Amino acid sequence: MDDKTRAELYRMMVLIRTYEEAILRDYHADKKPAFDIGAGLVPGEMHLSAGQEPVAAGVCAHLRQHDAVTAPHRPHHVAIAKGVDLERMTAEIFGRESGLGRGRGGHMHLFDPATHFSCSGIVGEGLPPALGQAFAFKRAGADAVAVAFAGEGAANAGVFHESLNLAALWNLPVIFVVEDNDWAISVPRRASTAIGNNADRAFAYGIPGARVEDNDVEAVYTTAGEAVARARAGEGPTLLEIHTLRLWGHFEGDPQAYRDDLDEVPGRDPIPRYEQHLLAEQVLTEDSIRQVRQEASARVEKAIEFAKQSPIPAPERAAEYVFA
Amino acid sequence: MSVTQTPPAPTTSRRLTTAKAIVEGIAQEMERDPGVVVIGEDVGAYGGIFSSTAGLLDRFGPDRVMDTPISESAFIGLGTGAAVEGMRPIVELMFADFFGVCMDQIYNHMAKIHFESGGHVTVPMVLMTAAGGGYSDGAQHSQCLWGTFAHLPGMKVVVPSNPADAKGLMISAIRDDNPVVYMFHKGAMGLPWMAKNPRSVGPVPEEAYETPIGRAAVAREGADVTIVTLSLSVQHALDVAEDMIGEGVDVEVVDLRSLVPLDRETVLTSVAKTGRLIVVDEDYRSYGVSGEIAAIVAEQDPALLRAPVQRVAVPDVPLPYARVLEDAVLPNRERIRAAVRRLTQA
């Protein structure tokens, strides 16, 4: 892997983290002293993706604008890595008229036709639409691919297995990416999943499967590159599982009292670890790190400012957009 | 190919079953638009369990008429994703009753994406499904359930009662930029292996035409009582209307044809004329189409009614298997006739 790619992976991870930290800040800013989930500039459930940056950065580095991505209820890292417009995405999260969905969707329902990005708040149910996008690409003779992201909890849902079977049967250009962050809200993987490696489930559908350990962004990049190349070449689907990290709660306000791994979580943060690695390898310098952070911060704060300045939807138009 | 916006009065003498009319509509659109594909269980060599896709495989080949595994969530969601990317898939859910295994893809995805995207993403897809009982298929294969689909926002719902509308509504559904749930009644398809009303065979123009979605039809004009109904029950209601001539009662029959959007105007106009309303619905009685129609009149002007509304619907019981029990709960001619008498003799 060349240094430019490694620096780019780092840059993307920092951008995602910077974004999630800013949303975290603004989400809680007006929910004090008592936390009220429906209050404030950013109301509702908020599932932040800190710790899972290596998955989005490593996979989406191989994608082009015309490739499709479906993300689950925790979508920001994937959206950013896919290249969704940061300002309109943020405006949507703030429920504004200039948001991706004019404030009708919210943070779990981001749709960006320009980058073929969408997400679904229902666990596992983003997989079938990705199949359909892959189906349309294949029929059009394009070499575009579709990538469906899902948490490890989704791998036990019926729709996951229906989708793998159909994708394999019809040889669709789709990549399934399971983000194993160890937790389905409060249920640990050991209490939900009969096997140790979800990628082994690929065997049941006659497709390749691979698991990446240790939230290693370079391993994600390499493994995903092979899967995307296979799909582009018409060789069909691949199932990947990435062992990643949920750095924060399932959603903001989650006290995480159930969590027995909290002590070790900070030490598993993938960004300082990768930063140290790239410093040691002389890919980054203290100066270049500072520059990456400054640029990320400037982009994110500009997006948040855009959102805050965007108009609030008119209540008398609440019933619009049901039909085309 | 000529394309007309409204169905001409069928001057043709050519008569088709509802099933063949549906297939003709699909085939004409497949000829016109390469983005139209048919996806579902047994839609290929079998031609659809209720003949809704008969002959399409031979004509268009396996790349456009695709049998699927029994994976309704996967293949309905596939249809949604393909529609998002600009195709116009027709996806068949073999029985409406089977929505239980795949409803998330239908009401949380197919129906909501346009809204959640603020109108930036469209889902031009047809979800075709078989509804209705009357042939002892039991509680899991006989339901209409159109009220359930119509209740949930974001999908149009059409319910043809005759061959000409079946073709025109299919063409309209395919061309519509929204998801359209196309619900045909098994008993109205004109199948050779199921008892049928002669009204399941009728004149169908040969050219492609649209039957407008959201517009009801006055299937029979009358002065004394309005029957608002849909799908197979329209055929029963027309039979009853003819019977009632002998009793000196002039029945108007309104065929809703679409549940979403609903043509409130035609319902209100008819009720304003007759002052008497019977709603006949093969779906469950409570929280459904019959209550909605009654509510429209109540909201507009209860004084339109000279007598209380009558409802003939399935009395909130799963469809029983035994013939005599199923007959007892379906809105058949006897129950409709009794309602007309109650209302006109009151």
C-alpha cells in the first residue's frame, strides 16, 4: 500500500471522527441539565459511529460516485466516506429544509441520489435495496457495484440470509459488509450469534467470505479492494466482516451500564493507533497531522454552520412529498 | 403504438378474461420500455399461480421475467432498489396474505423512500398481488387486506373489478412514478379452475391505454341507493342491482377502482343523489375501507343520508375454511341484497 493511500485513509478517519465529535457536542448542547431526547436543535435518536471509521474509510476508498451504498441506522461514517455532501447531510440531521430530505428523513434516513447513498433504520433491511441497485447496474452493463453495510446483529435476521442467497444466485455485483462492534445495543455478540465468524456464513451461499480483525484500516482496505474488484469483474458477491469498535453508546443517552468492556475501549481507539503507526512509518508528521485536523474541523464546522443557518421546514408543508 | 389517456368506451368486441387483460397490459409496456421487468415466485414457466404473467417468459425471456426464491423481503427490496436506479419493476407477491413475511420492505422502504428523501428519490415500482377468498383456501390465503395497504402512506393502491380496468390500471401503475400496489381478486381473474362471474370476461381494447389511478367509476347509474364497493364485490353488486329492478329499486354502483388516491368526489356525488349508502367490502369490517367511506360522508355532510349507512363486510373474523362458513362471512349477493332491502324498505 502506498503512502498516499495510507494518508488518505487517515484523513478520512479523522474527518469522520471530527464530524461525530461535533454532532455529539451540538446534540447534547441544549439537552442540559436534564437529558430530553426530543429536545434541542438535533432531536431524536442519535447513533454515532466513532470507532467504526476504519470500516467506512477502508471500504469506500474503492468506490466511485456511481457505486451504490446502503448503510444502517448508524450511517454517518459511511455517508462521509462515500462522499455525501457534508452540508446538506448536516442540514438533514438538523431537520432543515435544505437537508438531503428537506428535514423529512433525519439522521437514520439519509438519501443522496448524487452519490447513490441511502440508509435504513431497520436492522438488515438495507440489504435488499442494495441488491436491486446492483441488479440495475448489471442489467445496464455498467461496472458499478453496490455495498450494503450492516451491524453484526443483522447477520441473524432472515433478510440477511435471503439477500445473500439471492445475490449469489443471480451473481449480483454486491459486497456485504458486516460491522461487528460486539454489541447489538446491549446484547453481546456471544449471546446472539451461534458462530464466531459471520464471514463463515458466506460458505453456505457459495461465495467468498473474509473477516478482518482488530479494526485494522489497512486490512479493511486490502480485503475490500479484492471484493470490489471481484464484483466489478462480474464475479459476484462477497461477504466481509470487520471486527470494529463502538467507542460510544448505542445511541446518545445510553448509560452503557451493561457494558463489561468499557475499561479497554479507549485503548482500542483506531485513530490514535493508526496515527502513531503512520508517524513511526514517516507517512505523517506532527505538522501534517495538525493540518489534517484543522482541515477536518474547518469542513465540519462549515457544514454545521450551514445547517444552523438553513431554514426550518414550514409546518403547513408537513404533508408534502408523500407522492411524486 | 397508440397511447390514449382514458379508456375509450370499449367499442371492441374482443373479450378477454381479467388475467389475460393484465398480461396484455404488462406485455405492451414491456415492449415499450426495456426497464420493465417481472420478478416473483412462479412468474416464469408457471405464468403466475393466478395467470397474471402467463406467456410472458416465452415472449420476453428469462432476463426480463424472473422466478425468485421464496425470499419475499429480498426480492421486493430488490425491486425497490432497481426502481430507485430507474428501472420499472413489476414484483409479484403471490398472495396478499404473505405480506407478513416482507412488510418492512413494503411499508418502511418502498413506500417511504420518496418522502424521507424529500422527494429527491422516486420508486416507480408495481407490487402486484392476489387477494380475496370464496374458494375455501382458509384463513392464510383468502384475505383482501387492501385496507391495510391503503392505511399506510406512500403507496398507491388499485383494485380492478373487470378486464378493461385491469389492463388500463396495470399500464397506469407501470407508468406511475410512485410505488403502486396492484391487487387483483383471484375470483375476478376468469380462471378456468375457479367458479367465476361472467363479468370476469369482458371487452378489452387492443391498444395500450391508461385507466386513471384515483378515479372511481359509476359502474351502474341508479336513483334510489348507492353501493360503494371494489374488486370482485362490484360484480356481485351489479348482479344484485339487476335483481332489484324487479323489486322496483334502482341501485347505483360505484366501483372505487383505486383506494389510494381515493375518489371522494364520486362517492359524495352519488350519495347526494340517492341519499342512501351501502358499502360492500370483502376486507375486514373494522378500521378499514367501509369505515373510511362512511367517514367521508359524515365529514362532508351527514344530512346527505336519508337512512343510516349499511356495511356489508367480513365481520372481523379470520376467513373460515368450510364452504358454508366462508359463505356466511363473505359479502355475497344474498347479504348485499338484504342490505339493499333493509335500506330501501326502512
